Amino acid sequence: MTARPLISIITPVLNRADMIGEALASVRAQDYPEVEHIVIDGGSSDGTVELLRGAPGLRWLSEPDDGLYDAINKGLRLARGEIVGHLNSDDIYLPGAFSAAAAALAENPAADAACGGAVVVRRAADGSWKVVRTIEDAHIKRLDWHSLTRGVPITNARFFRRNWYARAGDYDPHYRFAADREFLIRSLMLGMKTVPLAPLVYRYRLHGGSLTINENNRSNRALIDEYLEIAGRLMAAADLPGGLRRAACAWYAVAMMRLLLQQLRAHEWARARRTALRAMGQLAARPHLAAANALRWPPGERR
């Protein structure tokens, strides 16, 4: 790393004119001068593009994409920095985040990433944002199998060396909601080392339209399906660390239970029966699942 490495911040956005201004301002307000902010817009029609056009110091692109993670991958291909961070268009970085990440990675040359703490806020009746959760656990920062499967991996509070993506690959756009979790699981399997940062570096803003921190995610069937697919692939993979195999089985069981409860509440009796039989069959068949040889894990090098 150079003495003061360039940090590339990637922000995917679609129709977020009401919130992206504060996200952009949080990058400009950092006390770290070597920053490029890359915004990938998926074709907004609400005034977001006009805001981007008038914002100082941005590199931005507006064109149709194949979802959130396709947009992030486009940003990765444009990034020139030695360090990469991810900022959602509805969130903000906290002061000092970039300086803390750059210093920690400079002091720990063997580390592939750095991670600080995060806070989750919700808008109160008076219009202010109130903290509803603070995430500072050292296990989450360093990554463990539980936080990657059933916990909160706080991907946006992480800063990666850009060359890590050459080893681990891009985010898999097949997953519309869970590609960041899949990427982190893949990264930890490959031995990614993360240095924890002491300060809080990121603020997630909880609201109904968020894809990352959303109270409705537990009932999002598309997200549950993705969790089941990833967990199933892990359960079937050969040479998997024992801790990850146990975590994947527990993750699969919890996701199946959520899906089953949804179907029962919706009086979808036939679907619920199929779900129960599927769950029992998968878990009873452990550890010898016939699909193991059909899996592609990890998905390979960066495209």
C-alpha cells in the first residue's frame, strides 16, 4: 500500500433522490483526501440523475442493470483505489471511517479487509433518526460462520483491499438479496483476514424500501429462497469446514421454518406439506447429499 492509498467507494442507486444527497455528503465530509466515489445508477426517473449531475467529485454512470449486485460489479470494474468500500444510497458513513480503515490496513499488511462497527437508525415521529441497534461485536467484525449465516455481517462497514476481489471473485448477481452474504462466506472459506476497527464507521437507515436492513426481510420469500439455496449448496459441498457445515445446517433449518410458518399462516397447506417433507429429507440426508458434485463452489475467479 502507498502512504495514503486511494479509497474507492461504490454506491449503487435506483430512484433514491430523497436520500442519496446525504449519502454523498457523508463521503465528502470524511477527513481523508484520497477518495474516489463511484455511483452506478440503474436508470432512475425520480431526479436522482440530476442530483448526481450536480454533485461535486463524483464518477457516475447511469444505464439499465441487472439489479443491485450487477451495479456493484460495474463499480468494481471502474475502481482504481487500493481499498474499496460499499455505501448504500440510503445510508451514510460516520466521520473518520476512511482514515481508520486506511490506517488499520497500513498497520496490518497481512489483512485483506478492515471492519468497524455500525449503527441502525429508524426515523421517529418528529422526523429525527433514532438509534435502534449498535453492532460492535468483535466476532462479527472478524467474521465467523454464525454471523455469516444467521447473524448480521455488516458488509457496508467493511473495507476491502481491491486485489481481494481478484482472488474471491465478484458478487454473484444470481442472488438479488443475499449476494453480499454469499461473497463473505466465499471469502472466509478462502481465508480472508479482517482487522477490526474500534470506531463506528457506518449508519444503516431502517426504512421500508431498504434491501439490506429491513424489518420485512424475515418475511421476504425471495430472500428466504436465496438463503435456502446458499445453505443447501454449503451442506452439499465437499471438504467444508465442520463449523461452517453445522452453521449451514442450522441456517437451512431456520430458513425452512420461516418459510413453513409463512405458508401455514397463508393457509397454503399443500405447499407447507411439500416444504416440511423437503426440509426433513434434506436434513435427514446429511452429510451425504447427492447433489454435491453438481455444485459450483466457490464460483470461480472474477469475471
